[in-house]
Amino acid sequence: MHFGFSGKPQWVNPSLPLWFFAFIPFKLGESLLIVTLPLLIVQGVGGTVGDVARIHALTALVGVVGFIFWGNLSDRLRVRRPFLILGFLGFGFCTSLLSFAETLPQAILYSTLNGFFMTSITPASSALVVDSFPEQEWSGYFGRFYQMSGWSFVASLVLGIVWLTGRSSLVDPETALRRLVLFAGTITFLSVLLCWGWVKEPHHHQPRRRFSPQLLGRLTVAVIEKRATFYPARLLYFVWHPDLLKATFREALPERPRWKTLPGIAFLETRLGRYCLCSLFLFISFNLIFVPLPIFLTERLQVTNAQIFAIALSKASLETWFYVPIGRYIQQHSGWRLQIQATAARCGLFGIFTLLALTPPHSSNLLIVGLVQLFNGVTWAAISVSGTTAIARLAPKSQEGLAIGFYNASIGVATAVGSLGSGFFALRFGYSACFGLATCIAALSTLWLYQLQRESFSTSLTHPND
């Protein structure tokens, strides 16, 4: 049964609810902002790579807090549409104001507020899927929703390339960039109108969002890695309940000395806890690379804004294309080996970035960066899907959703730490030190993942019924 829509036009896929399409203008605006934000901070308000890192860190922390706040409030009030409209309006106004920012404090304020308002959209939209469709259909609709998000990101990059390359010779690059950010804000107001007309409150509400095994291979940190860097909590819809977390620790762990019963110590003694900690370091390494990368490309390699969009387009296209087949593969096979292979490949790709930072700029560097980012796109599709799948399978029975929510929060912390670290190392020691550190952390995390896989395999042989 489909709640909340009727009278679909002929161009709408009959298997999709009409309200899915109300999100497209917002997703176009969001995607444009994610790519243009670091460029605007440096080229528009005179910031540095350290300022870019601080804004990423603030947005990540605000995103984690806002995600939990808005998600719980939406569940408590049992309404979805007001939170969607609030998020669309907040994003539209803050992004539009950001396009006129003249000082760094203004950019920080508008970006932070943006991150807070954006978090009201994700729990409400995910809850609409949970409330509107039978549980056995969740995985299919989440998969289609994520796929639509990915292709919206790709479409926004194409728009950005056309916008920046087709600008008049009378318009300087900064003005063209600001107008693109303004467009990203204003187009989001179309989502407000579409949401008002197409989104209706479901007739039934789930008392608590539960994890369904059919979601394995469908849930992901973010369809596009740029979104994970900017807003790591955006596509997971489970809400972290601390009381359930404590209950999980008590049920999963035997009696032990008092100091070992502290939540942090107890959690890290489980394979699930060690996996979350390993993932935290892994995502720190990702942010050490990808947060300063646009500034490195423009400052050191003299890459244009339009070329930044083109590089992001190639990477995003592969991420989106591989997301669904990798999800199907992981539903049938263990994702451990695939994740380890993907993270190991990233170690080599990060090493190439380190070499580019150590060597003088060359005309072939742009081609090398483009190829490296293509492979990074494939590896991210594997890492993002297999990560949530591994978490769900390591979690105690009936606590899978809680574990994924905790995993998501840990990625938010990693984004904040990695962003701040990238700014510090890039400014103090240079891009080569920053990228080299990321390579080392990624390599050590890969070895740790391999060890955790061996432990998991040994446990499954010893306790096949666990």
C-alpha cells in the first residue's frame, strides 16, 4: 500500500511514490553546495585550507547532534512533513545567504546552521519510507531512494560544469561561483512547494524504527563520498537510544570487574566495538585526503573550478553506478573481503596523491588525479555498503539498527577529527605530510580489518549458531 500520494503524471515510474521526486531540487542544491563550499571559502571570503577543515568539522559535529535531535523529535511527534519543510526552508535560506557572505565568520555561521537544518530532512524522509511501505519492501524503496540521490548528485555536477565553463567573459570566476551557490539555495525552495503538495502524513507510524535483515546491502553511509565528508549522518535513519545501548552491553558481555563494565571499555572489548574503532581511524584517513584535496588541486596544480566539477563527476558517476550491484553482491556474499580489498586499494591511491604533493606540478597531473578518483569511486561504493553490512552482522541480535546508528555517529566524530587534522597538517607541514599520514593510517586500518575478519571467521567456525 502506498500512502501519501495520488494522481501520478505519466512520466513518473509507477513503482515509485510521487513524493520521492519532491526531493530532487533539494538534492541538486545540496550537491552543488558540497562541491562549491571549499572553493567559496578560499576564493570568496579569503579563507585557507585550515578554515575549510574547521567548517567541515563543525558541520559534522552539528550534523550528528542534529540528526539525533530531529530524528527523536520526529518520532515523538509522529509527523514527517513539517520537518521536511523546515529542512528545505532552512537549507534554502542559509545557502542563499552563504552566496553573499563577505567574511569568514559569516561563512562559518551560515554553513553551521545549514548543517543543523539539513539533519531534519534525513530522519523524516527515511521514516516516510518505513511508515509508508511494508517491511518486506523497505530494501527496494531505500535502494531506489539512494540511487535517485546519487544520480541527482551527478546531474548537479554536470550543471556545475556547464555553469562555470559557459560563463560570460565579463563575469569573473568568483562571481560565477557565488551565483552558482545562490542557485543552489533558491532551487531548494521548489522542494518546499513540491513537498507541500505531494507529501502527506502516513496513516500508520512505526513506534520504533527497527532493523530489517532485508536492508543488508541497501544501507550505506552515503551514496556519494562527498556527501559523507560534508554530512556523514545523512542517509542512515536509525536513531541512537543510549538506554538501549547500555542494555546491549549488559546482555552481550559476561560478568567482569567494575572498571571493565564502563560503556566505553565494555564496548571496545567486543568485535563490534573494535570494528567501530577501526572504522573511525579509517574515516579519519579519508578526511585527511578529501577535505583539503580541492584546495590542493586549485593551489598547487592550478586546476580550475570547472575541472574540479569534472573530476568529481567522473568519481560520482562510478560510485552511483556500482552502488546497486555491489549491494546485491554483498547480500549474497560476505562483505569483509571486498571491504579489505577496497581499503587496501585506497592505500595505493592515497600514496599517489602523496607523490603528487612531493613532486613539482606537471601537465599530466590532472589526468593522473582524474584516474585516481575514478578508482576511488569504485572503492567507496564497496566500502560504504560493506561497512554497514558488517556492522549489522556483528551486532547482537535485535540490536542491528542501534549498532548502525552508533557506527554512523562514530563516522561523524571521525569526520570532525579528520577535518581538523587535515587543516593542521596541511598548513603546518604541507600537503605531502597530510596525504602521507592518511596513507599510513589507511594501511594500518586495513591490517586491523584483516585481523578482525580472521577473528570473525574463526568465531563463525567455533560457534556456527551465533
